[in-house]
Amino acid sequence: MDPLVTTTRLTLREWSDDDAPAALAVYGATQVARWLTPAVERIPDLEAMRSVPLAIALLVVNIGFLAFAAYVLGEVASNAAERNKNQTDLIARMVNDIRDCKQGPKT
């Protein structure tokens, strides 16, 4: 099975039935499920964990989280870009003001 995406810290690949026990350890835990409900209820057993609709639902929840994280990061980057633009504009105005002071008043 070829990975869909690979980075230095992450490999995304298709779901396999062999993933069910490890996934059940996470999604079957009450401490995790309380943060996922009502979108996804606690997974009761391996059979439920192996079900295709459930795997799709978990994928949707995870993609939703990633989309939200990307949105937040995009907003942060956008705000930073706007601040940088404002700072660049301010510096340009200051340079022009200093240049005008050195050249004397405009007639």
C-alpha cells in the first residue's frame, strides 16, 4: 500500500483492518470519546472499529479538525502579512519624511 502523503514527521495512507486494534485503543477510550461526541461516539469494539462507515466518519472528523487548524493558521498568517504591510508602509512614510526634512520645505 503506497502512502498518500509523506513528510518528515507524517505518513498518510489508506485505512487497513490491521489498524483497528490501535485505533480502538484511542477511539474506544472514554477520555478521547468525550471530546469527539456528538460527531463520533465512543467505539465499543473491534467490529465497530473495522466498519467502513465508521472509518469514513473518523476520517471526516479528522479532516474537519485539520481544515479548522489550517483556517486558524491562515488567519494568523494573513494577520501577520497585514501587520508586515502596515509596518512596511509606516517605514516608507518615515523614510520619506526624513528625506523631506533633509531637503528642506517644499516650495
